[in-house]
Amino acid sequence: MTENHVQPNETTVPLLHCVSAEETLAFWRALDFEVTYEQTKPYVYLAFRWSGFELHYGGAPSGVDPSAENTGGCLVMVDEVAPYHAAFSEGMRRTYGKVLAKGRPRMTRYRAGASRFSVVDPSGNTIIFIRRDEPAELEYGGSKRLQGLARVLDNARILREFKTDDLAAFRALNSGLRRHGEAAPAIEQALALAGLIELSLALGKPELVPDWGGRLATLPLTAPERAQVRQAVADPAALGPWLPDPDWRSGAG
């Protein structure tokens, strides 16, 4: 007779609060999630599946404010995050005409080499996609192994990618560039300026971009360094006027 015992093959499915069933259904369908269960009466229960994971929703308690974005959330551990971000971006562009980067719902930016990104749903839940081999510990304030502007860049990266605090990252880069810019290598200055350009646009401060861009254009960078700077931002086109793509050829046709 076989003795019953616990098998290490459990599956955990997050149960998230849903403020609006209609908005939740529309959003995840836009990202090509399959609706595996849909019930709105006598109570809300929704279930979605995409690839190998599921998200389930129940009705939100009274008083939940989606705009506070503290409703709940979950982590989705994956081998590589880039394909997920690319797939969701495609769904957003197809349905909404653009990648939703502000308001709610939205998805945080992704830059080459990043180990995570977040999706905020209509109810204020945050679903974070994380690469499995992401470092277990983070050094807020910049890695102690780095100095000067390099440490500032590391701190800004953590503020943007892990705390999703664009304003704090902007302030860190702006202050760090003033303090350490003159003594820093050109590549570090360029990375800081590229980050400030991207953050200025994200924060709705486009009037600051020409100054950052003008300074970026004057830096003596090698071709590999220019490529590194373009890869450091989610949309290299934002740097185009000051750091054009070398594959572009004037008058080519």
C-alpha cells in the first residue's frame, strides 16, 4: 500500500482584487490573455491564462482606490523578460495605438539587459515580471564597489527599474552629473545625459531635453560607446537628434 505524502508539484495562482470586471477583461484581452473563466454575478470571478501562468481576480473590498495603486500584485518569474515585454507591447499597440506608459493601466519601460518590468492593471494591481537569475540583493544608493558618476548611474538604474520612481532617478542623475560630471569619462557622462533625456520625456518635461541633448552631442564617443548609450534607453529614437543611428545614411535610396 502506497503511503500518501506531500508531492513537491504545487501550483500557486495569484488572486487579485478587481474593481471593474469590464475594464479588467478588456485590458488582458488586449494583451492576448485567454479568458478561462468569466463571472460577474452574483459576484466577480475572472481567470486569465497566458503562456504557462494564470491570473485570477475576485471582487475588490469596498473602499479600494485603484488610483493609489496599492491594491495588490504578484511576481512572475521567467527565464528572460524581453520577450514578454515585446509581446505585451505589440498587443497594446494593436489595441490602443501605443504602448501605455502613463496612467492606469500601463507598462513600465524596458531597456536592453534589464531584469524586470511591471504591468499595472486597471484596478491598481502590479504584476512584476522578473528574470530568475536577477541578483538577490540590491544596494540602494549605488553599489559601494563603484565611485563617482558610475555609482550615481547604478543608483538611478535601481530607482527606475526596481522602485519605478522616475522622479527620484531624475533627481539622482541631475545632481550626480553636476557633482561628478567633469571628472567622469565621456561614456559615463553620455549615459547620464541619455537617462536625463528619457526621464525628462517620461516626466512631461520636454523643455529640458534640448539642453541635455546639446551636451550629449558634444561628447567625444567611440562607435561602440555610442551604441552602448543607445542601448541604455528604451527608445533610442529619443536620442536621434543628438546621437543618430550610424546605420542611417543621408541620401540613401
